[in-house]
Amino acid sequence: MKHELKNAYIYLNVLMKIDENQIIHGNVNLLVQVVNNMISNAIQAYDGKHDQNIQLEISKDSGNVIFSVTDFAGGLPKEVQNRLFKEMVTTKGKKWYRTWIIYVLFKYQSTFWWRYYI
């Protein structure tokens, strides 16, 4: 991931809002894959634009650890927003991605959502 960020001239800002000794139960490899995919998608959202920022925030809410990846690239088109999580949809032409991430999240009783800020 460091190499991908460096090649794209993108800065990753990490905000740790939990105790660094927090224990998270589950498959660490799958967690790393999901977070890496979210960061990779955020990098691609900038479409080659350099000197941009991505924020990774790790926080806790009601006993749950929240991993939030935010880019500031302008958001998803309305037609994609309306279909996201309702059907097999992607902005990159790979239909397997959503199935895989939903499988991981359901397997580990996790929740995945997106927010669009203007």
C-alpha cells in the first residue's frame, strides 16, 4: 500500500481515536485486505491527480471498532449511489469485488456503509 500511495503522490493521514492496545477479534488478513481495498479505491478516485489526501480513521462506537476511509475526490455519480449495495455494481468493471467484501463482512458479522459528503 505504501508503494501505491507513493506512486500516486497521495498522502494517507491516520487518525487513531482508540487505544493502541485495543484487541480486535477476527481474521487480521481479511481486515487488512478490506482496508487496503478501501484505500486503493480512494487512490483511484483521484484519477491521477497528485498531492491529495486520504484519511483513515480508526475509532470506537458502542463497543465496535470503526475503520473509516475518506477521500476528497468528489464522490460517486448519482446513478452509482442509488445502486450501491443493492446490486452488483462497480465503477471499475470488476463485479467480484462487492461480493467478496460483503462475504467478508457477513462472515465476521460486520457492517459496511458509505457516506457521500459535499
